[in-house]
Amino acid sequence: MADNELIWRIAGGSGDGIDSTSQNFAKALMRSGLNVFTHRHYPSRIRGGHTYVEIRASDEVVDSRGDGYNFLLALGDSFARNPKENAYYGNEEVKPLSENLDELREGGIIVYDSGLLDASEIPDFEERAEENDWHVFDIDLRSMAREHGREIMRNTAGIGVTAALLEMDLDEIENLMENAMPEKILEPNRTILHEAYEMVNEEYEFDHDLRVPTGEHEEEQVLISGSNGVAYGALDEGCRFIAGYPMTPWTDVFTIMSQHLPKFGGISEQVEDEIAAAALALGASHAGVKAMSGSSGGGFALMSEPLGLAEMSETPIVLVEAMRAGPSTGLPTKPEQGDLEHILYTSQGDSCRVVFAPGTPQEAYEQTRTAFEMAYNYQIPAIVVIDQKLSGENQNVPASAFDRDPNPSLGPTLTEAQLEDAPHDPSGIFQRFSHDDPEDDGVRPRSLPGQKRGRFLVTGNEHNESGHIEEDPDNRITQMDLRMKKLESIREDLDSDPETSNQTYFGPDEADYGIVTWGSSQGAVREAVERLNDDGHSVKAIGVSDLMPFAEKEVTEFLESVDEALVVEMNATAQFRGLTQRELGQFGEKLTSLLKYDGNPFEPAEVVEGFEIQIAGNEEAPTANTRLEPAVSD
Amino acid sequence: MSAFNAIGEEREIDREEFTPGIEPQPTWCPGCGDFGVLKSLKQALPEVGRTPEETLLVTGIGCSGKLNSYLDSYGFHTIHGRSLPVARAAKLANPGLEVIAAGGDGDGYGIGGNHFMHTARENHDMTYIVFNNEIFGLTKGQTSPTSPKGHKSKTQPSGSAKDPIRPLSLSLTSGASYIARTAAVNPNQAKEILKEAMEHDGFAHVDFLTQCPTWNKDAKQYVPYIDVQESDDYDFDVHDRQEAQEMMYETENVLKEGTVLTGRFYVDEDRPSYQEEKQAIGEMPEEPLAERYFDDDYEWERSYDLLDRHR
Ligand SMILES: Cc1ncc(C[n+]2csc(CCOP(=O)(O)OP(=O)(O)O)c2C)c(N)n1
Ligand code: SF4
Ligand SMILES: [Mg+2]
């Protein structure tokens, strides 16, 4: 736990502007020199229903939502308040104040809108506040907002109160409001902000310890979500075509791309279904445009067949799989890492694809770029796996991380001049699937429709050098081996420079114990490792991103170097641990899984607790919401 | 300078250029209607001035899907039912290409039916040929979406309980801007219709009746056929949606009785193609996107220039 940190939760009704309010507040904290991390929780519902955003801010690195929170700003849920809808939402209206109240830390602050919320509806509220030394401020934010503007502006009143209680400067907040709001609503908001700020200072004596931390950045920071990271990585790789069909949480990436592509002279297509979406990406890429598509679990299932076609036809495409909890419609707005095996193995035949699972927004940017590079350089589908957690969480990243050259390369693609000298069959068809392997990496350069001397056939059937259907066993073996060889070449390529490894390591270089995790669970593990070491444990961790081709060498070295390891992932069947054992064929006796599948991401404390129980040999489940499970031996 | 010099190339084109040296003899059954499609397409392409290397033929899976094994051009033999989404994206990526999608009645009206509806709706500038043999050919004769009610097959032993789909009406309702039906036994009409379809600026749908002597003996050879434009018995305006609709309805009704009506059923030259619509709202570049990757002077946009909103 960072010594000096703020975890500010704004809770209220979904549709009440909590997202934009919290986004601006997070930026204000970031601009003041702090590291920030945001976590959002929302129901699968358009309007109404309890929702919250947590912003964690510290002068130290923050990679997860942290444990609990220390400041609650509880706004009313205007939809739950609608008397006509009472029948639907019952006691939902006090949820912004009552939900997860136990997780508010000792000495924490509660500000609630007494214009909309009645604390007496919460059992033993006063006793609990006293017991936990909570500092409670009931303020009629609604009236304040109504008086100077509109009721919805109570969010701004809440920010004013927050700033006053934390002794935070209003300048950055106001600057951000100016950028974000049209003149007409800016004025009343500004009035409300100051009104609330001054009112607290004038009317309240307070004796809480919590203040906004102070910090300083060495360089300029930007607040980026995992979805931003993916989209920006794609744009910088020259991706100018996207096709998609909305599905939470993939929709974020699709939306960001659709908003920017027209300005970048690209094309975005919302189409009839995900089968079409993936097929369009294939068609565009085949014709020479860098293209992507994506979906979440259910939509990705529909992409199975086009994905296989991309493997067989060696058409480069990038797909995003933004996981949410399954099976089926599952928990549409909750994260889980349950689609791993689905992503690795869906579609008939041997899998021949690249799969990366970034762990942070910045990794999402970098690994999406690498995914495009691998896809186009090796003519193979590449999948970027994110989830509902990573897609929606924001983190500050140095702006300079994006100050990089674009890479619009199509990979090995011949020009018309080069096609003159390329292999052709006697009838003049370009041998796009030549048995010759010029670079000894499995890749045969392609031509593009419309090029002279480049015509060839591509098919999902097994094919000969000209692309024509061919069932001859020798040709079959040659073509299969060349396609599969690309995976080895990619692995070598990825391993060639340890500096650019997609795997992330934390903790000391040498340690007795290890924690292995993948994708978005990385942040919670990183923090857990810090705490465990602070508490005297000897533990280090690896966050694995390269799932196919698997980061065999790095994971082997890591596991060889520890006595025992905990494998942390958000699913019920330990899919990543299974993959590790399958890929490495050993280490079963060293591995124990820590699993969680209740719809919420790991908190660092859960990882700490799981680790301690495992090391202590205690067989009890660590907490109600996680589960320990030893690996079967290899 | 273009990176795609086959596009727009002016030269004499010999129809034999479209015969691949590799597999010159199709393996379709003798008497199969698919030969008729191949032949008329080979004739039509040179006549509209299209060369093999500016043509992208995208097919589905079925006996019909083997078309591009026997027609030499850029070809993409995709998966069952998905020729249209692949084809239309290729057209958006490089609009100078002559994009033709083709597949069977099962492929286009069954498993790919959703794509058919939406591609027609969007009016992509391309030609779609459906080999309609009223049967699943490749999988050995099961009932297809166009098989007549009562049609017996191994999977419908008591005869199909379903009325067939109405491909022409469906096409019109969905938004296709050129709709015709021709038959393999009528190669001259077929060639003319394919030429019109390729020259049409919008989604041109050709329902091509292709007899399957192996599995669909009931359908005979689609003879005798009547060209509705030539016959005095039919008088309707192909530009009039209402009249076209009635004509299609009748055409679909009488096919089960063995009366084969062919010809153009609907032509709308005014409807803008999807590309035009997208360009009009600024969501598609004027220059072919595929050219950009070969333009060494192009200044590629960067995400770095989008960061203001994140500061
Ligand atoms: C997803 C999928 N389902 C089923 C098949 C098997 N299959 C191949 S072709 C075909 C039907 C062919 O009928 P049609 O589309 O009318 O083409 P035809 O052979 O008559 O030309 C089927 C069911 C397949 N290849 N893929
Ligand atoms: S099975 Fe029918 S459709 Fe297929 S090739 Fe033979 S005749 Fe033609
Ligand atoms: Mg058929």
C-alpha cells in the first residue's frame, strides 16, 4: 500500500455523469503531479442502477484499484429516485452510500448528498461511523446545484466539497472544466464549484488526517485507458480499416477507432454481425489495407471461422478480444479471464495465431503495435486480449510513450517490379504459396489484387503453390510445416531482444517464491509483491503477455528460479496454469492457482492473503471470493 | 504513380486469358449448369474491358464456389456463406477493382442470408452471382432454401414442408439496385446480364439458374425459358419498384410450376452506391486506401496528435 494515497470513490446513478466528472477529477490529480489509476463499476443497464468510479492517486506508482477506499462521495441516483420506478429498484437508492461501506478504511471520509440520501435507512450507520472513525459530512448538494444551475450539477458541488476537505487547489479542476464544458453550462458549474468549496471552509471544522497527496512528474503525463491504448497502437501501425459489431466491453475500442478513422482518412464499418466483421477485416487486408476487428467472448465465437480462414489463407489481421465474465451472456459488464482457451484454440485445425495479453494501458498500446507487426510481417492473425477491467481503467502514462514513428508497413508484399522476377507457374499465375521459403521463416511474400503479374488464388482449402486446391500429401506437409514454422520464427523474433520483451517482471531479481499471472491481473500482483517483500517475504513475479507463441523461455527461467509459485488468474478452471503446464511439460508440483471469478478483479490484499496461506500450507480458502487449487502433476 | 497498374489498363483482352493453365477442365458433373456461369462470365469480362488482374472474384463454398478454380483472376475462395463481407471490404479498400462475389443458393440465401440482405441494403458497387440450383450440390443433394415445397431429399424424406425463399423479392426489399435472373441454358442472355451487372454502379444481384442434373432432376434444365423483356406476355417497367415487385412475385410463383421467367427485374440507376454515400459524409477517402501504403510521401497520422483530450 502506498503510504500516502487517496482512493476516492464517487458513487451514484448510472447515467448521472459520474464518468465525465471522475475523468476530469482524475486528470486534475494527475496534473498536480500524482500517479492515478481509475476503476469503474457499472451495472448492465442504461440508466439507473448503482455505479461507481474509484480514483486512486499517489506519488508512488499505482497499478491497481488498491484495497478498499478512503473517501466516499455518495451522490443520489436520480433514476432510482423516480417515484414511478420505485417498484423496480426498491432500496437501490441508498446504494451509493451503503454499497461496500465496510471497505471504507478507518479514518476515512464520507460526503453524502443529504438532498437525496437518507443515512437513517442504513442499519447502524452512526455506530459504524463512530467505530471506524469515519468523518461524515451530510451536505445538501442537490439544493446547491438547483440554486445555481441544474440538479445534475450536484456532481460539481461534490467535487468542490472534496477539494475543500482534501485542501486541494481548484485551479486545475477549473481549467479542465473550461476545456470540457460549453460556455452555457460552464458558468453555473464554476459558481457551484466555488460555492461548495467556500461553504465547507466557512461552515465546517474538520479534524480528519486525509489530505490530497503531493507529487511531481518528471515529464508530461496523459490519462489513458486500455481501450485507448489498443486503438492508438492500431492507428500508429497504420491500421485504417475497422469492422465491428457492438458488444461490451469491446465497444470502447470500436468507438474510439470509429471516431478517429475518418479524420485519418480511414474507414470504419459497423456491420450486421461478427462473422461479417471479421470477414470484412480479411477482405480489406487481402486488398492491401491494414485492418482489424474484434469483439467480446460471444462475438468472438462468431469469428471462429473467418479466423481460421485467416490462418489458412495467411491473411494478416488483428482481432481484439475484450473478455467479460461468461459463459454465454455471463456478467456483461464484469471482467474475467475465462476466454483464454477459447481464444487460443477456437476454429478447426491446429491453431496458428499470435495471442498477446497486455497488462496495463501502456502495454495495450505497445503490444497492439507488436501484434500488427507480427500479423503483417508473418501473414498471420494476431489477437490482442484485454478484458472489461483493462478496457475501462485509466492510468497515467508519459505522453512521450506515444511520440513514436508510425509503422504503416504491410510486411512482405511485392511491388509490381518485384513481381516480374517472382516465381510464376507456367500459365503465369504468381506462386504466392511457393514451396521456397526465401527468408527461412515460413513467410512467402504476397501480391495484392490489382497488381500486374500478381494474380493468384487464395482458398481456405489446402492449396498448392499457386493457391489452387490440392490434396497431395507431400504438398500438404510442406504447406502445413511452412505455416506452423511462422510461429517458431515469431518466437525467435520476440526473444531476440530481451529489452522489448512483452513479459513484465516485478519484485527482486532473486527470490524464494514466485507469482505468475497474465493480462490485466498484473497490477494487483505487482502491488501484492511489493507488500509481501515489505513484510519480509522473498517473492518475485512475472506478468505473462505472450500466450501464443508461448513465452516458453522466460516462464521456464522464472519457474526454475523459484521453489514454488502461485498462479493468479480470474477464472474457475485455471486456464493459464493449464497452458503453462502444457507448454512446458513440467513444474506441476511447484504450481498452485489462486482463482477468482466473482465478477470483480483481484485486489492486492487478496493476492497477499492467498500467497501467505499457500506458503503457510493452510488449506482453507483464503477469502470468500477467491479459491486456492494445487496443480495436477504433469 | 499507382501501385496497381492492372487497374484501368487499356488493352485487348482475350477471353482465353481467363482460362487458368492449372486446372483448365472444371470437375463439375457433365451437364452441370455451373459451366454456363463460367462461360458467360469469361465472355462478359473482356467485353466490359476488365482484365484478370483487375478482377477479384470472391466465392463461397459449394460446387459453385469452385468457380474461381476455373476462372483465372485474383481469386478468394472463402468459407461457406461469407463471400459478400470479404468482397465488399476489398471493394472499399481498393475501389478500382472489379469485385465479383459468387456462390450457391445455400451459400447466399441460407447460411449467408444475413450478409446478402445487408450488402444489398448498403448497395456496394459490386456484382453478386448466385448459382441457384435449388439444391445443396456439394453436400450431395439436400434441400436448400430455394428448393420447392414438397421437394424430397435425404434430409427431408417426406418432402420439404417449407415454401422456398423468394430471392428476387428479398433482394428488392433489401435494397439491391440491379436485380436479374438468368439461366445457364441461355448463355447469350446471361452474358448480357452479367455485363450490365458489372457496369452497374451499385449492388447488382444475378440469380443464375444452374441445373444440377446429379441431385436435382426435378428442376430439369430450366427449359423452356422466357425472357420477360422479349416476351409480349409481360409488360412492366424495370425502373418501377412496384411493378418490379409484382413481376418478381409472379416469377417466383411460376418457377415451381416449371415456367422459367428470366431477364432484368429491377434497375435503379439513381441510387448512389455505398462508396458514394460514405464519401459524401466524409467517412471514406477519395483516393483508394490501398494506394496509400505505397505512397512514400504520405505523412501518416499519429496518435500522439490525439493526446490533448488525455491531458
Ligand atoms: C459452416 C459450414 N457449414 C456447412 C458446410 C458444408 N457445406 C459445404 S457446401 C454446402 C451447401 C452447398 O450448397 P450451395 O450453397 O447451394 O452450393 P452448390 O453446391 O449447390 O453450388 C454445405 C452445407 C460448410 N462447408 N461450412
Ligand atoms: S453436384 Fe450438381 S451442382 Fe454440383 S457439380 Fe454436379 S451437377 Fe453441378
Ligand atoms: Mg445450390
